[in-house]
Amino acid sequence: MDWNEYFFGIAEAVSKKSHCLSHHFGAIAVLNNFILATGYNGPPMNYPHCSGTICPRHILGYKSGEGLEVCPAAHAELNVLIEAARLGIKLEGSTLYLTSPTPCRECSKAIVNAGIKEIATLNPEAYPDVGLEGRNILETCGVTIRIYKQEVGKDYVTKEIEEGLDRELDVFAETLLHSPLRMPELKAIALKSIIGFLDPEKEKEE
């Protein structure tokens, strides 16, 4: 497993936390082979998820990228930036690994201003912006876009990885309940634990 497979696998695992009725997307920010922040598409904290089994925008006849005024969710890319800001983590110079198409116009503006240097995705499609496209903003502002080809039929997230991540997150949750540490310190502990599970050799390097 190379580094790209490793990080795309984690991004796909993150995407499984999304409750969106339309798409499940994940994103992670990486610098020097270390994960800085993660995010998936979904509404703000404490805001309810959409009910039912069909996206309300689809029921209203909207296509992908349309009717966003009735959608409470933020894109995975934006939630990565928000998490980093809450934790006081600088994203300048990092790479954003995505399971989604290249970012929309609004996310692209935020990505540029956050100092992210590269977008890596398995999805060759561009977000269906109306008017100015996010891809145009990224390329104009010097953000590299790399499209990686996923092997046919390959799922980077195996059942073993999913079960292992669940165990690691349970341990982190228990630590959070009984720890006096601040959130950035707890975040570092959680990421180190997950990295150790996914790649024991990397944990030994540290």
C-alpha cells in the first residue's frame, strides 16, 4: 500500500460517517504524511439530519449542485477547514484528499485562502457549478489538482479497517470523557492511535 492508497482509504472511511441522503463524501488534509484534519458532508453540529430515505432536493426536482438553499449540509472539504480552525491547526501547504469530485466554487475559494496547495481525488468529475467553476478558481490560484485512477472493484476500506477504526474511536471517546487534556492534545492522541492501527510500521518510525 502506497501513501496515496493509505490516505484515500482513510478518506473513504471518513465518508461513511455522512448521513446525507444524496452522497457520502469524505476529505482529509495531509501534510508531510500526517493527517491534520478530517471532514465529511453533513449539517452543523446539533442540527438534525434530513429525515426519510430520499434527499429533499431530489424530491423537489433539483439536480446535483442545485437547490442548495434548502440543504443544511456543508461539503466535506469545508468541514475539514472548519475542524482545523476549531483546533487551531494551520493547513498551509497541505494536500486535501477527497472522495468527491473536484470542489465547488465556494469550497474552492476557502481552500485557496487556507493555503492548501494540492487537491487529490479519485473522482474525475468537476462539481456542477452554475457559472464560474471551482476547478477554474483552483487552477487560476495555483492549486494543483491530481486525479488518481482507482483500481476497478477495489475498496480501500476493508471490513477489518472499519472494525478497527470503530475500536480506536471507542477508546478515544472513553479518553475524552475522563481526560483533562485540551482538544488539540486529544486529537493528536486519536490520530496517532488510528495511524498505528492502519500502518503499524509508520507508528514504529515515530
